[in-house]
Amino acid sequence: MTVERNMMSSVIVDSVPDVEVLNNLREFFAAGCFEEPDASPVRRWSRAVRRRFENRALPPYNGELLYPSGPASIGGENQILSPSYSYTWYYNEAAVNHQLASANEEECATLESLRENMRDLEARLNVMCMKHIVGGCGYTHSVPNYGRVVREGLSEHYRRIQQNLALARENQDEEQIDFYLGLQDVLAGIKSWHEHILELLRSSQSDDPAVNAQRDRLISAYERVPFQPARSFFEAMTAYNFTYYLDDCDNPGRIDQELIPYYERDLASGDVTHQEAVKLIRRLWENVDANSGWSSGIGGTTPKGEAGYNELTVACLEAAHKIRRPNLQLHVRRDMPQPVWDAALDAIATGCGLPALYNEEEYLRSLRYVHLGVKEEDLGWHNGGGCTETMIHGRSNVGSLDAGINLPLILVQTLENHLASAESFDELVDAYKADTADMVSEIAQHVAAIRR
């Protein structure tokens, strides 16, 4: 049985898993979750994230242009309970049963307790049970604010957290205090993982001088980013790739818009060439592909409403030849330059199906029309999240489809209940409309409940 849900409530069952035993079983995320079982959901989840980062296994360094590279998970840890960018956590009861087959008495007691707690949690959160559920049902995607990490560094995030935590304590706002203490835990875990990356790179030696030179370049970058602002295109790419892995490899987002200032500055100084940029972006695309990651929007419109096409837009397209992921979404305006068209058609000609062509003007018109409160300067940052869910890069975490309206199913029920008694076709249609309205209301109530 696999269960995925979008929040983590306080434990109310009698037993609590032994944290030390969970750590010995390499269930670090679960151990963090149960360190303070009576704490708020945000504190428990944040501690779980911290412990997972502190103990996260790293793949060997083999000379890649960017690191980490390849699959985010290399196995052997957090098999039972793990983070999920879509549901907060992922619980795999089959892994519990597998562990129980060879567990000692102490491990059995802990695993049984973990199963009891997770079953209880699942039962209390399973509030949406109806025939109109579709894929999604609480599922979310996100696009991190890559640019802010690259421009400011995570040390600035820490400063803001400290400042807001002090304000929350001054106001005695317990929910805000919990929130910012949780963020401190998450950042502490990130800091630990960053240190482990540096340790691994420093200890990696190769007989190939080119591999060692690339490793040294990465070490130099990581000695600054992502905690301090990036100074070069390579540092910016290193911080961008690191942040992508922090989010468990969901969506890479608007890379051409975020990194163009670094590229143009280094191109002018001779510190980077166009082909070097293509190779670095190709490595990021390969990391997205290795993790079945999702969407990246390119081109389109700048915050000032101008055409957002640049040399990195072309580089993103050139890097996508013959690759499966990311879902590369080229935002097409009437004034899109011919070189971008040429690069897009060249990529499509390789048979990869990339990029998809998005009507930028219609997307912006629709976003204005639905009155979501998106600022005009943020409209151009729209980016598909997951398959194609419309998101605003770095500014939203948007749910997928929570439920559907199965109109034929409602029609069958209407016919069963009203066909025999209806005196006219119009009366039957009115009954169908009323049944549909009732179901829409019921679905809305279910969605509201699962959101709570």
C-alpha cells in the first residue's frame, strides 16, 4: 500500500517509533518526524527535512560539469517515509513489510509503531472519498525562486528568517514562531548537505587532469554559493543546480530570464562562451531528465512587458536536442526573433518533441481575465508546473486537479431518478442541470475539506 497526503498532523496513537532505531534503519526522515511527536506539523516536517539532508547520501563525482548530477536518490535510505514535493511526504507500507521480514525484536516494535502512526494519520486525512476524484487530489508542484537564491544567497534568507522570528516572538504569534523555527531547521539541513558536498568534492581525485580541473572549479564555486551571491555565470549555474536538487527536482523554471545578467557579463569579459553555456544547460537538462523532472518556460515576456528572448533562450533550445525532459515550453510572441524560431525548429527536428510552443499573448490575456491578483510585472514569469499547470515562477505553489466533474456519470444518475417521471425533455434537462449543480457544490465542499 502506498499512501501520499499533503499534511502531517500531531500523533494521537499510543506508541511512538523509537527514533534511534529508525536512524539505525537509515529512516532519517521518519526519525526526524518523530523526534517531537507532539509538535506542530510544520515543525515535525521541517525537522524531518533537516535530518534527511544531514544524512543524505551523495553519488560519486565523475567529472560532471555540475554537481549533484544524476538521480537525486541513490537508494538505501528513507525507503519507508520520504519527502514528496507534491504531497509533503510519501509513505510506503510495502517497505515496512520488507523490513519486518528480517527485523529484530526492537526493530519490529518500532516498525509496527511507525505503521500504526502512519495508518492513523492516513485515515484522518482521507477526507475526500467520491467517484469524482481524479489524478491529483491534493497534489502540488512548485518552482523555487531560483533567482533570489542566486542573487542574494541563502545567508540572506537566514537573516530574514531571524528577523521575522524575533518579530513573531515579540507578538507572541505561536504559529509564526513555529513557521520560522521550522525554516531554521530546513536551512540547517541544507547547510549540512552543502558541507558534505564540499567534503566529497575535495576528497575526489582522478588520474585525469581535466576531471580534477573541473572538480576544482566546482569547489571554488561551492565555497561561495549558494549561501553568498553568485559572481559569475558558472557560480550562478552551480547555485541553480543545487537549488533544483534541494526541491527534489521538480521544475527548473525560467532559467534564461534568471541567469541572463550573469551570462552577458561573462560573455563580454570573455569568461564564458555560448557553447560553454549550452554545455552547462545541457548538464542541467540531463539532471532534470534523470529525475523525471518537469517544466521550464523560456522566452516570452520580461517584467517590463518587453520581448524576453536572449542568447540563453537559444542556448536552452540547443541544449535540448534529442532529450526527453524538461518539458521545455517556448513562449511565442509575434515579435519572437528568427534565430529563436530557427533554434526551436532545429530542436524539434531531432525528434524529441521539444519545445512545446505556447501562445504568450493568449496566456497573458487569460491570466489577466481570470483575476487571480497576479501583478502585471509577474505575468511574464508564468511557467508550467509539472505537466502544464500554470504557475508563476518563484511566486506560487499551485495544486493540480483535485476532482473532476464526470458529466456522463451524473447523467446516468439523472436518468435513473427522473426519466420515468419526467413529463417533457425540458423537465429532464432541468433535472440534469440541478443534479450537476448539486454535484459541483458537493465537490467544492470535498476540495475545501482536503485543503483544510
